Amino acid sequence: MADSSARRRLRLKRKIRVKNRVQRDKTKLRLSVFKSLSHIYAQVIDDLAGRTVASASTQDKDFTGSGGNVDAAGIIGKQIAERA
């Protein structure tokens, strides 16, 4: 139990640190990446306008490759850079 409470406390500290950093840099675009067991999703977000500027994922129709592996991450990185 003590281990899980320590992890929870560290996760909350990290959440606050990231939130403060994002609030301070609202003029910059933000890259959000989510990786599930089988897919990778990436979004470029404009916090001032509150909109998604560009997105790419392994579930897109134009994606050629397989799932959530390292090769797919490289392809998604190139796609999001081109679209942004």
C-alpha cells in the first residue's frame, strides 16, 4: 500500500508541474502523444484558440504499417510534422 501512495503522490506532483508549464507557455503549440497497447495517436494543439491544429494516428486510412511499434511511431512522427 505504501508503494501505491508514493506513486500516486509522485504522479500528482508531475501533473502539477506539467500543468504549470503548459499554462506558462500558452503562446506555443503543444504536442500531445498517447500510446495504447495497439495504436499511437498524436495531436498538435493550440491552447489559445482551444483547437486541434493537426493530428495523426495509426488508425488513419492513409497509415501504412502495423499497430503501436517503434516503426509506427516513426511514421506517425513524420506525418504529424508534415501536417503541422
